[in-house]
Amino acid sequence: MGEDIDEIMKTLKKYSQEHLLNRYSELDQAKQKKLLEQIKAIDFELINSLYNNTKRDYEAAESEITPIEYLDKEKLNGEYKDYQAIGEKAIRNGELAAVTMAGGQGTRLGHNGPKGTYDIGLETHKSLFELLSDTLKEQGKKYGVVIPWFIMTSEENNEQTIEFFTKHRYFGHQKDKDLFFFKQGELPMVDTEGKILIGEDGLIKEAADGHGGIYESLVKRGMTKKMRELGTKWVFIGGIDNCLVKMVDPILMGIAIQKNVTAAGKSVVKANPQEKVGVFCKKNGRPSVLEYTEIPKELSEEIDENGELKYGESHILCNLFKLDAIERMGAKPLPYHSAFKKATYIDKEGNKVIPDGPNAYKFEAFLFDAFGELDDMAILRVKREEEFAPVKNATGVDSPETARELYRNFYKL
């Protein structure tokens, strides 16, 4: 281990991160081993580059932004049955797998635990995990197949999530046969001087790398290999916080297959031009999502010949991908975005620092940053009240109260 530390110290000195081993001797053997593993796994060049980018003013690359074409599920008319038949055949052939991104905690909801374990207040007191599980099992029964379910957790909530599923007997699924857990990636947090933070546990303080890490995690954790073994050709990826998410949609699948595209996404019409959502568009002729922070006011208010917003197709994190595309996009990391956050840490003297405001950078990738790698993408507009009931805030918009109402109305409870 001595040689190991000598080599590590050389690396740390090169990148001015020697403080990472300041409290090493005070840790127990297990933590010492874990800390060294963490350090060896860090791409210091990447962290340096990401930190340096935080000091530069963001300059958006000149891109030609144009509206994206979409199909309205309500207006498919005769084509509806054609798409449905194509999609249903693929589902019955066992070509679909579902992925749920569930790496977050329910902190903003006042919930102590993984967000997926949260009870939105229905009479059944079912958690978000169970609501999604019920839908998936019902659809599997309808099509005579077992649809494999892959759940992405985080380092922070993986253990609690698996304990929750174990306690509930996996809600009727079979672990490692049709239910799989895998962890998303993490990156170290750095302070305003580019120093990597040490957490209260004496280990490197890391933060999840954002939903854009999904592709790389699926590949690195062996999940895409498992999907291939199961005969999967298409993968639906959605978030845990939408209790009306339709992970199995033959119309979406049928459109993707018939149009011979490698990805498809669902949209709902923006409630108003100022709604804080990303919108589908094309950048330089390729599919993309324009964040609400990026879209100029005049563009957000632009109207087409039908009196609808030109950029009104909200990205609701409901996307379908060909497995080949996921493997391709997971072969290399996406670009990272920085976020300035509040983080408690241990300083180089060993003192616990609890900041009053944001003091550290975390780095995350966005799932839709990979869309530019695709030649084309099909967009299906769906009804908000039928497919989008997110639980993000404790009260007000997108809260348990609004999600509960949408869920009850849709299922006529």
C-alpha cells in the first residue's frame, strides 16, 4: 500500500490536490482503501478542465435553431391503428425494456429517503415505485410478456432503494431476471479554487453526474449487455417522479419503427411561452432540446400559421431509443454543465464547514445533449393530463397535490 500512496501523492501534487490525503491516517482501514480507490478513479485532467470552464463566460455557439416536426397523438386518425399494430408486434416479441431514472432523494418533498419510495397521498398509499411497477406489470400481462425493468439508483440511495424493494418482495418482479438495479456515475465536487472537497465521512465528496450519465452507466454497468441477452431492441427511459409515465406505448414504438429512426420522444404543449421547460427543436438540422434559460423571449413567443407556439413541444423526459443508439452514445461521456451548489465539507485543518450559501461546483450531463448524435428523432405530442404528472415541489405546481389529482382523474378513482 506504501507504493500505492507514493504514486497517488505524485499525482495529487501534480494537480495541487495533496489535501485529499491530509486526514488519511485518521480513517479506518476500510475507508482508507475506499479513499485511495476514489482518488485512482478521478480523471484529474477532466476535473481541471471542468473547473476552468466555470471561470469563463458562457458563449453559446452560433446554431441555426428551427422548429422540430411532430405528430399529435390525438390527430393520427387512420395511421393510429397502423402504428399501434407495428408497436404491439414488437412489444409481444419481447423487444422492449424500461429504464427508470431514480437516483434522487425526496428532500424537496420533505421525504427522508429515495424519491421513488415517496407516497403521493393516494388512498392505497402506494409509493411512486409501486405505481410505476403496477403499470409495467399490467402492460406486460396485456401483451403476454414480462417487460424487463432497469432502475438507475445513485451511490446515495442505492442501498435504501434495494432494501425498499426487498421489503416489498420486489412488487412481484424477479430480481436479476426481470428487475435490475444499477448506479449512475458520480464526479467530485470542487470549491471556488478548484480544490476537490472532502466530505464529513473523510471521503471525497461526489455528486451524481446528471441524467445525461444514463447512457454511459447503462454500458459501463453491463446493463446493455444484459438487455441484448434478453432480446431487447428498444429501451424506454423515463424519470421516477412522473406517476403517469407510460413506459409501454405501442404508438410511440410503432412510429419509431415505421419511420426508421433510432429515437423517439414525447412532448406536451407548453402551458405558456414563459413556462420553465426545455423544448424540442433542431439545432443545425439535428434534434435537440433548447433549455428555458437559453431560449430568447421572441423565439419562445413565436407563433406558426395555426396560431400555435413554434417552440412549444416540451421535453418531458419520456424517450425511446434503439439499443444500438444507447451503446453508441454510452461509448463516450457527454459534455458537462456546472451548477453552483451549497455543500458541507471538511477543510484542510479538519474542521467541518457548513456554508451559508453556494460554495461548490457540481458537474452534470443532460440526457438530451446526446440527441445531436442522432440523425433524426420522432416526436409524439401527448396530452399533459394523460401522461405527465410530475412530483417535484412540496406545494404548488408539480406537487403531490397536482399529481394526485391528475392520477385520480386519469384512472377515474
